Amino acid sequence: MNLGVTLSSTSRQLPPDDTVALAHEARDAGLHSGWFGQSFAYDSPSLAAIVGREVPGLHVGTAAIPIFGRHPLLVSSQAQTAQAATGGRYHLGLALGTRHLTEGAFGLPYRRPIGLLREFLTALRPLLETGEADFHGELLTATTPYSATVPGARPPVPVLVAAMGPQALRVSGELADGILPFLAGPRALAEHIVPAVTAAAEAAGRPAPRIVALVPGAVTADADGVRRHAAEALALYERVPSYQRVIELSGADRAADLAVLGDEETVAAEVRRYRDAGATEVVFTATDLSGEDDRRRTWKLLGELTRG
């Protein structure tokens, strides 16, 4: 099973050189991939391109770029550039974002997010595959008066969506290569998320989707203490309706209950639970919650599990 870690998130921003050093450490530990959150600071595809070029062998991905305030033509250019720079090791993640950030930061109405997701993906896929688009929808237009192909951007950039609700899962199964569920425990994956997106992909005649589960966790001797810290760090998600729903479907009362914490045996067992629930890949987030020693211990275990 491919395992990865987040190298930069909305709460942890490092200078590019430090991020590259972390990426070398992740690769040397045996990890398959390093992922970058998208905030209002670094541009994640650019950072991923730098890291992927500097650290051969490590796959890099964005998890995830909100589609409100972006356009498929520009996202395609970013993604293809990162794909060319990394020699085909870039993975593009997209998200619906939240009403609060969309309306508060961009001044855009958070209307018809599922409709926008469908149109965004419909316009984006041919851009990534052929460098051309001629899409005229209700919510956006994307046409190419000349080629949008980036030399060396092969294979076509895989597109993943941070989808967990029924409608977003349906659209993602039809039009994307997979999903990026976060704070979705094994129960929610097995009973709700994986069946829904897989059925949508099958109905659309598409391959089985990738299920890249993002999981907060760390190998630590102080699981209770770290969980208290995680409760503070993850509390904001409990105010977002989509996360409230998936936390409940996972059988948890709060986001921190879904953090995977404990010794190597405990964490390895939880990784297997995610695999058995249908995750094709697992990406650990917030591995530095309990300090650098535990982070290194966590990465060591995940690298060993990746190598089998």
C-alpha cells in the first residue's frame, strides 16, 4: 500500500528549502508521496513542482485547491507545469472549499457548488489530456484559442477531489480519478464513501477510483496528551457541515477521535483498517503534533509499511 505524509499544510508553513529537506527525509524513509495543503500563503502546485524536481522518486500532490476563485485554464497550466517539472509525479487535488472562506475572502457567492464542480471537471479534463477545451456551461466558460499543452506534462495529471458528500462523490466518480477524504474513518469509508464513488465510476464506464485517505496521526508514547492537542488543532472542522456529517458517519463524536495515535503496532493496525475499508492510499497529516522525535518515528513506520 502506498503511504504518504503532508509536508506543508494550512497550519505549518516552512521556507521552500526546509520543505525540500523534509521531502528528502520522507523519500529516504521509504514514503511514496508528500502532499501540500492550499491556503492563502504558498501556491501549492508551485511548491510541489519545486519539491518534486529536487527530490527524484517522491510523488507530490496538492490536497486540495478550492475551485471557487479559480479557473480550469489556470489550474490546468499550474498542474501541467508541475507534472512536467516532476517527470510525471504530480497529483492534483481539488476541493469545494467552504462558504465562510469563499464569501469572506473572495467575495464570491457560494452558490451551486456541485454544479460548479461538475463544470470545472468537465472543462479541466480535456485540458489536461489534450491541451484543448471548448466548454460553455451555465457557471463557467473555458475555450482555448491556441494550445494549452505543456511539453513534458505526461502522463496526464491525475485529478482527485476532496469529496465526501453523496453529490460530490457522484460527480467525482463520473469525472475524476479519485477522491481525497479527510476525517473519514474506516466505517464511513466502507459503508458510505467508497461504495458511492465506486458505483458512480462504474456507471460512467471509468476505472475504479483512487481512494486517498488523509488521516491525522502519529506514533507516540503519549496518545492521550497528543489527542488533547489534536482536539484543539482539528476543532475548526467540527463547525463545517460536511465534516460534521462524516465524523458522525465514522462513529466519532469529535474530529480528534479519528486521529490515529499510539505505538507502532497500534498505528500499523489502523493503517490496515483503512486499507480494508477501501482506501487505496493513506496520507498521514499532522505527524508533528507531538514533536520532531515522534514525527521521525512515524515516518519510519510508514516507510516500512510502504516497503511491505
